[in-house]
Amino acid sequence: MNQCDSCAYYYYDEDYEEYICEANMDEDDYSRLVSSNYKGCQYYRNGDEYAVVRHQI
């Protein structure tokens, strides 16, 4: 499982019939993201809405 699978910005687009990242980034950010020098996605946001609740229990 890669990091995108659990990201809140990753969704299935029925028009393109594939998963798409909906994070708001420009071309420079995208090129850094796909390059080998960039280790993680700075736009990643956990899509699990209940993670905070489980943490508080």
C-alpha cells in the first residue's frame, strides 16, 4: 500500500476511470514530488476521519 491510498486528496474519477490526486499544487511542486530527490508528499492528509477519535480513547 502506498501513501496515496490512504490520503484524503486521492479519489476515483469516473470520467477518467482512474484514481487522481486532488491536492492543490503547481507544476514545480509536482515535479519535486515525482523526482527521486523528494522523499514524501507534503500535501498528504490522512483520510481516516476517525483517527483522532481513536487516539483520544
